[in-house]
Amino acid sequence: MILPRAFYDRPCLTVARQLLGKYLCIAGDEGVRAGRIVETEAYIHEEDLACHARHGPTPRARTLFGPPGHAYVFLVYGMHHCFNAVCEPQGSAAAVLIRALEPGNLPLRTDGPGKLCRALSIERSDNGRDLTAGDRIWIEDRGEARVIGLATPRIGVDYAGEWAKKPWRFVDPKSRWLSRKITFPNRPRRPPPSQ
DNA sequence: ATCCAGATGGTC
DNA sequence: ACCATCTGGATA
């Protein structure tokens, strides 16, 4: 089932959790490519100093302020794309970044936001695309059991001060395809091999 | 295992 | 001047 607009028209943290275990799909020349979502992050409103909406509805951030259920795609570090699903009602600037997929039958690795965009050929021309029309990019519910997401701080936003510490990244703890391994504090390390 | 420089270009 | 990343090379 293609996720309907009502799925996205809810609080960003809810959408970020519920996207775990869903399938990001794209239709291309050689059929449909899809991967299971195992890692997400929420970016929430103008006051979130890690969110691109922090400077208001600039040309880049405009789609964040638009209606839910659309793609927000941008270029980072001059070479990688990031894919987000816009959520919450129009005028409420929030989106969920998809950070990792289980590759399934995809030929390239998808354990990172830039890598998954490359594997699915998502680029800036996909910015603003309607995710509920089912014509090129959509997200599917394939009836799997609900994933209990593990919350952690977001990656790569240390510049955002207090906002960087909020536990707004969600991972499927059973997946081996996360952009970073899950680390537990004070877990003893395996000793180096002795001769 | 961890650390880090460099690539590269849009955005403010 | 930054930056929601990735890769390869150095080091231990």
C-alpha cells in the first residue's frame, strides 16, 4: 500500500518512527528499485537550528513549508544528495531524512543518506515531487510488523548546539545496514589477538 | 580499530 | 564561510 497523505500529515517524530520498516521505492527505466527503511531523522520547525527551515522559507527550504507527502531533496557538500519526506500540515516546516535502507536486491550500498540517493538515482530534480501519486517515488507499507525504533542523537549536526543532542534519529536496532554501528557506553572491547 | 583530509558546489 | 557526506590513506 502506498502511504497516503494522511500518513505524513502528522507530527514529525511520529512519522520518523513509523517510516522504519517501510519501503522507499523508485520507478526507473529498468523497473522498480526499493529498499527497506532502517534509519531516519526528524528535522522540526524554524527553531531547530539543525533544520534548513531555520532561516525561514528561503528558495531551498520552500518545500519544507509546503504540504506533507512531498519529497525534499537537497545537495550537501557539493556532491551528495539527501532525501526527505515532508510531513506535518502546510506551513509547518518539518521533514524526515531517510538515512539508510536495507539494500535488498539493490546493486549499490544504501547505508547512508548520500549513498542511498545514488543507488536510487534520486537527485535535485526530484525536489518537491508528490510521494502519494505513485508515479516515480513513493513509500510503501508491505504489511510488516511494526518496528520498535531506537532513538539516538542526529548525525553530522554538531554545529546546532543543544539541538544536536535531541534524540531525533531513529534506527531499527536489528538491522545491520545502519549508517553507523550502534554503540553502547562502556561496552568492553575485544582484546587484540595475542601471539 | 580510529582519525582525518580532501573532494566539490549550492546556499545564505 | 559554511555545510543533514563519503572515500581512501595513515596510524596503532
